[in-house]
Amino acid sequence: MEPERQAELRAELLLLVVVTIWAGNYPIAKYGISGLDLFIFNAIRFITGAMLIGVGVLWRSTWVPVRLSDWPDLIRAGLVANVIYQLAFIVGLSLTTAGNSAILLATAPLWTVLIYSRTHREKIVRQVWLGMCASLIGIALLVFGSSKKVEIGTSAFLGDIICVGAAFLWAFNTNLQKPLLARYSASQLALIMVSIGALGLSLFGVSPFLYTEWSSVHWTYYAAAVVSGTFAIAAGNIMWSYGVKRLGPNRTGNFGNLIPVIALGVSYFTLGEELSLVQAVGTVITLSGVWFARR
């Protein structure tokens, strides 16, 4: 097998790992914010992630001096991915239904392709369009086949708009990383971006920090934040950036559609949740769409 193809397969394997981590992160995060303020929880996990990535970068001695002209782009990427997106995701989810948010956030791969095509003046091949549209239809079936409520034209409209904005921000972030990864390693880029997120989210956590009764917070809530920071933030950001570096924004973003499928599988095998026929069909369509678009 050619070295380039081996590198691509390795990137795809790592992306499968990261979407599995992110799918499994939902119950951890849900537990963590049940006992900790949301902003404090996010600050802890991003600080944890930045520290761990930093140790890895120093240990491997892969730091490349950052060009002065690159700092604006690095700061913008960090703010978009780890501050603005995080806030939009949480606010949007709080204002709309879980079903609406799941479907709207699943449009991120389509936004990724559109932004990339617009930026690089590249025509999107039919196979990519068909694969991504099929994946989105499959995710919609997963949502409709579950107990998640979907509403149209209700008071949840503002939350829907914010969720679409969050999906666009994630796609924008994926495209922002591509030119930076031509000069910096995935781990170095992840360190800078996560550090920016840690700083920004910590500022939002100052007020709740002052009013939290720390003696009443059980240690397991801190543990949930640290675990989430270790895997979802530190490992997740490095692997996602590596995928963007090797496969490009379009193919990398496409893997995000596997998150609801994996989450469904985890719930089925560990929590004993039922799998409806509609969800089974949605799973097959989503997997087929992702496979078709990646080729």
C-alpha cells in the first residue's frame, strides 16, 4: 500500500476514534453540568485539555516558532472553535428541542463543503453531495424514530437559528484549520486553539466561580470535567486537526455524522434502549452516506 494511502487510512481510523469519544462524551458532560455550573465545567475541561496537550508538545519537542502574521488567524480559529461555538451550542440547545438541535447541528458537514468550495473555488462532485445529503436524511430518521421531540414554527425558532449558526461555526472552524496545518503540527495547532478556549471560557466562568458553594460539590463532578477534558478536548482536538491535515475539511467534516449513530449504538448496548425500525433504517442510510462521500 502506498504511504499516502496509509496516512489517509490512519487519519480515518483516528477520526472514527474521535467521533466515538465525542459520542460517549455526552453522558459524561450531562452528569458534570448537573453538579457544576456550565461555564465552570467547560473551563475545567479546557484547562485540563490545554495542559495535557502542552505536555505532549513539550515532550515530543514539535514546537515550531509561530509567524507573527499567523497569530490573527490562530486567534480567530481558537475563538470560533472553542469559545463562540461552545457558547452557541449550549445556548441553542437550551432554547430548542433535542430533536431540532440534533438535526440542525448535523448540517455542519454540508456547511463545511460549501465554505470550502466557496473559499477555494472548487466544484463539489456529485458523489460528495449525495453522500452528505443521505447522511443528513439518515440522521433525521434517527431523531424521528427516537423519543426526541421535533417542532416546527414554534417558540424554539430562536434556538433553531442559533443551532444552525453553531453548525456553521464548526464548519468554519474546520476550514480555518486547513491552511494553518500546512505550517504547524496538529498537536501544536490544537494546543494554541484549546488554550484560547480555556482563557475565553474561564472569563465566562468568573462570576459563577465566585458564587459557587464549593464544599457542596462532589468530587465526581470534577472528575467528569477532567475526563471530558482529557479525551473529548485534548485527544479529540488533536485527532480532528490531524484528520483535517491529511484528508481536508470536506472528508473530515463528513465523519461528524457518525456521532449520533455511535451514540445510538452505545445506548442500545449499554443502557438497553430500544432500536426502532425507523432508527435502524436511518443508521444504514447514515453509514452508507458517510461511506459514499468519503470515497
